[in-house]
Amino acid sequence: MHIRDGILSPEVCLVTGLLSLSAIGFSLRKLRFDLEDRAVPLTGMLAAVIFAGQMVNFPLIGLPVSGHLLGGVLASVILGPWAGCLAISLVLIVQAVLFNDGGLLSLGANILNMGVVGAWGGYAIYATLRQWMGNRSVSAVPAAVIAAWLSVLAAATLFCVEFGLSAGSRGFSLRSILTLMVLYHALIGVGEALITGGIVGFVLSRRPDLVPSSQPESRAGNVGAFAIAGFMAALAVAAFVAPFASENPDGLDMVAETTGMDALNVEREALVLDDYAIPGLEGAGWPMLATSLAGVLGTTAVFAIALTLGKAARWNSPALAADGVHGN
């Protein structure tokens, strides 16, 4: 559901960019004063998993449309809303800059729709549902499933609001766009919910301490080995599953094609790579290998950047300085 440049007007891009920047800054501030050791490797691992997961478009049965993981609720359930928002934002930034996936001007809107709404809004729904269900571990999966489905619908609806506020929306039927966006993404949300519930359930079965609740629980133990295992799983998905992803357009692209909204797209030259392909390999008749290598490159880049930024934030944490770890 990556918005391309040209769909939204510059004014809307500016406002959504400022909102996203404010959300990222607020998340960084919250983490700066409350950053646990476990958050650094887990953020890198979750960012890598979500990057790889977003490369795998799954088809919608009976429709020429595909969907992919957004990951906001998944990230926030394990990392919390602040680190979850940052993880999704990092994924979207790497996708736009490294692979030309999503516009640069519309990057703020993409972060707002998938990162802020997905992580902050999705976590608020998840936490409310889990509290209502008794806040036991068994309630985490159903709460995450419902929150994940609703977060996809919220992101789709917010895009319609953003497009409706854009000057380019004149001449388009906003009712038709909203209807199609909600229809497609209600189905895509089912896939999002199943993936989120499956991963949360797996984590609960292996490391229940990584899915916190408001009830007093023991602190999470060492997560290094678990984070590395998750990163290796993400690499496997990027290398061996992503090349077989559905080639059908995703929900937003299909709506754009159906309504003629795609005529507003502004194509730009790729800054580094284009469309998850390694130059030379695809033209030489190795498109699947090109996708695999691009996926491995992107997954590794996201993991490494997240670790680097996380360690820097941890080192500069006031709480860490207060403990006398540095600054003496």
C-alpha cells in the first residue's frame, strides 16, 4: 500500500510529512528515556522480518489483486508502540530510497498510514482488547488479530481522506475509491491478521516474555539468539519466498488502475535500485535470483541500520548515563 508520488498534492504531502516527523521524534524521545537492552536486537529483527514480509505479495482468491504485510501491529505488540513505529518507518525509508518503492514526497503519508496508524493506533486497539479480555497471555493472539485487521482498514481509509484533500482528486469519484479501498483492504486485512496472529502465537510459544502485558511479569532474558534466528528467517523469506510473490497489483495499485488515479503518478529515477532488482541479473534472464539478492540486501540493510541506530540511542540514553555507564 505504498503511495506513489503525484497521487497526493504537495500540501498534503507536507502536512503528512510533518505529522510523521513529529511522531518519529516523539517515539525517539520516549525511547531515549525508556530503552531496554532487549529493544535493540528485537527492533532490528522485527524490521528485517517486516521488510521481507512486505516483499511477499499474497493473492486474493477470486480477484486479480494482491496484498502484503503492513506489520504495524506485529511490531508494536513485541516492541511497544514507540519502537514499533520506528521499525516500520525505517522499513519504509529503506524501501523508498534503496528500491524506489513508494514516493519520496509521499514518504510522510506512507509512514503516517502504515507506521503511525499501524503501530500507535493498532497498539491502542490491541492493548484495549487485551485488557478487556483479562490481560492474560492467551488474549494476546486474538487481540493482535483484530487489531491487525482494523489497522489495515484504518490505513486504507486514511489514504482516501488524504486523496480527498488533494487538488488532484477533482474529477474522481471519492465514493468509488473509498468503496474499492475498503473492499480490497478488508480482504487484505484477513491476510495481515493471520500473519500477525501466527507470528505472535509462535513467539508466545517460544518466548512468552517477549509479549509483555501490563501485569507484573519477569523481565525478558537474553534475546540475542532469538533475534538472530528471526533475522535468519527473514533472510530465508527474502531469498526463497519473495521471488514467488504474486505479480497481481496490490490493493492501492488496483484501485488506481480501476479509477484512472494512476494517471497522476509521477515517475522518478531510482536513487539506487529499482523495483527490487539487481542490475544485470534480470536482463540476463535471472529475474528470480535478482529478486532474491535484492531481498537479502534490503533485509540485511534494515537489520544493520536498526541495530546501529538502536545502539546509538541506547548509548545516549539519559537513563544509561544516570547509571554511570558513560559521561564520567
